Amino acid sequence: MSRRSWAEPYKIKMVEPLRMMSRAEREEAIEAAGFNTFLVPSRAVYIDLLTDSGTSAMSDRQWASMMMGDEAYAGSENYFHLEEAVRRHYGYRNVIPTHQGRGAEHILSRLLIKPGDTVPGNMYFTTTKAHQELAGGRFVDVIGDRAHDPDDESPFKGNIDLFKLERVVKEAGAARIPYVCVQCNVNMAGGQPISLENLRAVRAFCDRHGIRIMLDATRAVENAYFIQQREAGQSERSIGDILLEVCSLSDGCTNSGKKDCLVNIGGFLCLNDDALAEEARNLVVVFEGLHTYGGLAGRDMEAMAIGIEESVQQDHIRARIGQVEYLGRLLIKAGVPIVRPIGGHGVFLNAAKMLPHVPREQFPAQALAAALYVESGVRAMERGAVSAGRDHATGANLYPRLELVRLTIPRRVYTQAHMDVTAESVIELARHADHVVGLKFTHEPKHLRFFQARFAPVVGSKVLRGHGEGAGCASGRCCGACRGSSRVVSAASTLNPGA
Ligand code: F0G
């Protein structure tokens, strides 16, 4: 049976021009940025796939609602709309707005973590772990082993390994575990979901030990979509219904509204326990703002309330994840190694595999992201050893198994043609990946170093040696792409499926 193609469930009403600089200008820009795509000015970027955070296009309804901002210091009408939307779709009792996700993480960590505590979680996220550690806690990864294998095709690689969790609880003692941190659609694993079945089992385990579960619900809607599509018995349920069940299996959540909730700024902390929520409200006044605005303008809260309603619509989420899958499939078809299955919010390139000549100590993913920018003006980001940082006890660099470059897709912003151009750029780069040069730190910040670090190539001054330089290649042997052959990728011609 043939099915019609789907199309984006919206039409475009306002456009923002894109600019493309010359390759020479991009080479200058990346050098000035210390070979860190976070430090490249947006004006120098062609297609911006740095992050899906705060980069969504808002709907006409959201923009219209911003004119209805009630900018009262206390008790803004928009706060009550947000509270109502969060309660309806996430189901928690107490809703506390924060300026963004890490604001909520800060409050939650201060509230519940005491020095020496252990916080198990399904793979670290950078800001989440930073706040847990600043509060004196220790993060322990209890995600299943499959999450660390980019080629493993399991449908729920975000699942928690209950044996690992049990071991941590035995070692640390339940009393020293303030909560288990469960992340939906695990970011650093490549946007991989947790199943309802696993979450229910974690809930039962935590109930037996009297331990709370706090959800990082930042991409819980995308996780709900994967549950609907992949988990037995879930295909007839609505996204909203699944989302409510996911949240009902936890005691509260932190949420960056800048992702699923389709806004450019905002977040929230939810807690079912009234007494804890009261304490959290008291902390919010110190760090974010009064508990009815938490660092946001009234108009921001209104846009988030409407974004939440839009985010659970089936046609929205299908198109959002469908676009990511479209890009991923193009790359798979061309033989580019990416994390499988294709994730919810982006396509993750396996940089370690693409650049076997660059040792881990020379940060292949950081180099690949910089080289992709030089090659095409497409901005991606490193998700590997630079993001992982250092071991606090020994000071040694951490080398997670995954050394990835994330092509993160903003919601409702780019078209299918942009995905084609992105795929063409990555495939072209993969053809002469031997020309990418490793990097070394020239400046390493103390906290969340990947945001502001600066690097230099380990040899020469360029991260991507030009074609035809032959013996000048990073590996000391030319890949052959200069001479028009293609070793790494054989099927660039499979692109442009619309033709
Ligand atoms: N949790 C997860 C899983 C995230 O991906 C992020 C942000 C946060 C918490 C923090 O939220 O940025 O609103 O303070 N992720 C962004 C990214 C930065 O690019 O993945 P925030």
C-alpha cells in the first residue's frame, strides 16, 4: 500500500535570511573562535545545528500571546496559565517557573543533595551533573551498557540497568541517595528514549527502597513519541496520555522549556510534595525571582503555556522527529557512521570512527565539528571528551566511549532542503576526513569547559588541510579524495531523493 509523503504541519509566514560566508572567511572565523563552534558568532553561520535549545520557531499563536503578557511582579495571569498547562500535560501538583532548565537543576540540587550524597542517573548531562556536584553530590551512571555502543540498535537505549542501580544503592545506602535522576530521551547517548516498562520497574525498585525519582523532562514529549512508536501496546495512545504516565512515575521534574516546550527561554521545576515545593519556592526567590515568575517575563510564561499545548500534538511531534530521521537516513545511506537508532533531537556523528587517525587526546569530535564548519558553514557541536570534562578526584580527562558530533535540529526552523544540504556537507567532509587535524587546549575553563574552551591544531594552523596537499594530510597519507576517488563514502549520489 502506498502512503503519501508527509509535509511540515505548518506554512511559513515570516522569514529570516541566511548568509553564507566564503571558505576563507570561515577559516578565519573558526581560528578566531579557538576552534570551538560555541565561540563562532551566529552571523558567520549558514545552517545552525549547534543546539535545539531555545532555537525553536514559535507559532503565530505564541507570538500573539506575547502581547498578552501580564508583567505584574507577583501573581501574573500568565503564571496561572503556565501552571494550568504544566499540570494538565505533565501532571505534577506544584509548578515553579525558572529562567531555564539549569535554574531548576540548581534549586533541586540545593534542596535535596547534601555533601557526600550519591545521585544515580541514566547518563550524565553536563549542567545537571555540574549542579549535583556543586551541591556536594556524586553522580553515578546507571544507564544500560547498550547506550555506550553507537551501533547497538536497541529501541530503548536510555533504559536504566536495574542491577547497576541496585549495586549503587547497596554501596551508598538508600539514605544517602536523595533521588534517582531519570532523563528522558538521553541527550549524551544520542537522544535515546527510556521505555515505560523500564520506568515502571525503576519506580517499583525505588518504592521498595524509599528513594525519590526526579525526571529530567526536558525531552519527555520526544520520549513519549518513541514509546508510542516502539513500545508494545502503546501505539493507540496519544502523546499526551503517554507523557502523563511517564511523569506520574516520578516525584517531580526539572524541565528546560527551550526544547520540547517550543520557546526561546524558560523552564520549570515541579514537585508533588507540598512541603518540598514550599522550600523550593523559598530558594527560587533568592536565585531566580519570585515564585510566580522565576526569572521570566509574563509574556515568556504565556508563550511556554501555549508551546506545551502545541508540543503534544501528534502532527507536530511526528514531523519534528521525522525531520531528524530524514537527515539520519541520508547519512546512513551514504555510509557515514552515526549513532543508531537515529535520535529524537539530532543526528550524532561517530567522530571516533570517522577520524581514526586522530587520537582521543586530540579530541576528534571537537576537530570534526570545527572542520564541518570550515567545509560548509554548518555549525554542530562536540559531545565527547571535551564535554565530559575531568575527573574531580584525579584531574584526569574523562574519555567516554561516545566521541560524537551532534547535528542538532531546531524545531520548526529548517526545511527538508536544509537537511539535504547538511547531509551533502557531512558526506563531502567524510570523503576527505583524513585531512582533519587534531586539537589541543589553549584555554580550559573550570566549569562546563566545552562552552568556552579554546584550542589550536596540533600541527600547522588549520583544522582542515586543503585538498591536494597530499603528504600534508593529518595522517601523513592522503585519503585520495583530492584525486576524486572516495574511500570512506561511496554513495554521495544517493542524495537528493526529491529529484
Ligand atoms: N537537561 C538536558 C537533558 C538538557 O539537554 C539541557 C540543555 C538541560 C537539562 C539544561 O537546560 O539549557 O535550559 O539550562 N541542553 C542544551 C543542549 C544546552 O544543547 O543540549 P537549559
